[in-house]
Amino acid sequence: MNEKELAKMANEFAKNIKTTDDLTSFTSMLTKQVIEAALGAEMEEHLGYSKNQQTHKTNTRNGYTKKILKGSHGEVEIATPRDRKGTFDPKLVKKRQNRLTQFDEQITYLYGKGMTTRDITDTFEELYGAQVSPTLVSKVTQAVLLELEQWQSRPLDDVYPIIYLDCIHVSIRHEGRVHKKAIYVALGITMEGHKEVLGLWISKNEGAKFWLSVLTDLQNRGLQDVLIFCVDGLSGFPEAIEAVYPKAKVQLCVVHMVRNSVKFVGSKHQKEVCSDLRTIYSSVSEKQASKELENFKQKWNDKYPAIYQSWFNNWKNLITIFEYPTDIRKVIYTTNAIESLNSVIRKAIKNRRVFPHDESALKTIFLAVEHASKKWTMPIRNWKPALNRFVIEFEGRIKIA
């Protein structure tokens, strides 16, 4: 059936489409026609002559084999052509294949959105009338692990101006008990200003020792230099970075510092405390910031002494931003990059309160990250002026081609 015949048939059938069931029936019929036409063309190419053409070749057509194909079209029966020698190996629908690639893609997409295998089974039954077992869903998503392994070991750029390091905790069942484990995330900003997730790692607890192994992994994959690491306030974190990337600057994440500070504050004072902390990290210079920190101490130390002590203890790695001009500060201080990534991950794991094993958690987060990264087509805000400043401030370590 050629393109004109298909179009004519579609137009005729469209006149009778009144309900969603009619549309589903039409989609299934069209899918059947297109696939069978494509398989017929593949057979013709394989044999080297058309269907009604006389030939002296020893290999000829030998009827059809019926099979059920599952996909977004529901379930449809197709007829696959056979040849007498059994050498025909179709590309569109391979031997023993009983579902279309798009079907698998939808399964992995829904899995990456945080749906359980049972949720996906119910969704396909409701939307397409297709019977998809939890075992099939697990089999399809299991193939993601190979992709994850390749992605996790891929070579990296030799220089990333900025890398954000963070972790998110998830609940995972192990030997009948539920444990909290940390998923480590490294988000790099490339020389072009684009976000790139460099890897995902899992451990029972967040700790500087494990971060050291993460940094070593990045180094082994080709990452030679990082200008600035933006991290949370984990004890020993800066020391782990210095051990692997001694030239890198460390900037503690202000958002994490503020969130940790607010934990000590009663609800009636939270807004005011946050406002006073803002005067510290938004200061124009380190000198002014130190003055604002002292003012904060005078005002709040009697009620919330732990806040001042935390900022004072981490002051060395909080004031890194004051070493640089406004262009670079805006990029370092803006936490939209890592916060938006964390939002994607939290949304994916929200429906999965407890994962059955480590692999399930990593698959879900990896698929969510892969889907989100397709939208990262533009550089982060204020990148070009910041990059030009980086070239000057870190002379000899990066170059603009």
C-alpha cells in the first residue's frame, strides 16, 4: 500500500470516528497496515525481486507467520512474511519481538516519573487495553542498568569551571528492613555554560570519605581541574576536595547554611532571622559581611547561639564569593542549577516511598535526570560575562577558543 492509498483510507475511516474507541481502533488498523507494508518492503529487498515478479532464484516467499504486537496502539495482530530458506531477518519487527520500541520507551519514561511497576501495568491497561505484566516492566527497565553503567563511566571534559556536589536521601529496603541511603549527585557547569550531571553514586551515609571516592572517580574519568566546588556544610568535605583537586576553591552552599540555621528558629522569628542572614551573604565585601555577622551575633546569640557558631566555624569557605567580582558571584551564588535538579529527583522519588533495592532507586533517578537534561539547551544565566572573568581570575587554567 503506497502513501496515497494510506491517505485515502485514513480519510475515509476518519469520517466514522466518533469516540475514543473508534480512534483507538483506527490507530491499531493503521499501525497494522504500515508495519505489514514495511515488512513486505524488507522482504522484497531481501529476496531481490518484487512480489509478483517472475524469478529463477531458489529462495522465494513462503507465506506468513502471525504474531501479536503490543504498544501504545494496544494489541494488534500482524502477518510477518517468511522465506523458504529462513534467512529473512526483519529490522522493523525482529524475530521473537512482540512489542514496539515506543512501548519500551513509554515504560521507561513512566518509571522515570516515579511510577511503580504495578502503576505502569494499570496505566497501560487503562489507556491502551494492553496487558503488561510487572515482570515485563522490570525486564524493560532492567535494560536501563547497562545504559546507566555506560553513562556512569563515560569520559568527562578535562575542565569544569563549577561543580555542585550534593546528596538526596532515599528509603531502600534491605533484608526486610528499611534503611536511609544517600544518593550522591555531581552537577557540572561546562565551558559553554551548560548543566551536565557527571554521575550518581549511592552509599548508606553521606560522608567525606565517600565523597573522596566520588572525586577520585571523576578524576579517573578525565576531569583534571575544577575552578570552584559548591558544596554543603559536611564536615571534612573541603579536605576531601583538597586531596584530589588542590587548586580548586570551595564555596559552601548558602542555601544549605540558611536552611540548617532555620532549623533552630521558632516560627515567629524565622522570617526575621532569614532577613538578617541575607544581609551577611549579600554584602558587597568580606569586611562588610564580617560586620553583618557580628551584628547578627549581637541580636540573636542569646536565643539561637548555634546559628552564629555554625556560620563562624564555616566562615573560611563561606566567603569565597567575596574574592570575585559581581559577574562570578552571581553564577556561584545562584543555586538554581542544583536546586532545580534536586527538584526533578525529589519529584521522581516522591511516589516511591520505599525502593525495593539500590538498583531500583538508581534507575528511577537516572531516568528522571536523563529526561530533564534534554531541556538543558541554554547556558545558565550570566554565564558569558562570568566566563570572561574566570579566564582573567584563573589565568592559565582555562582558555576560550
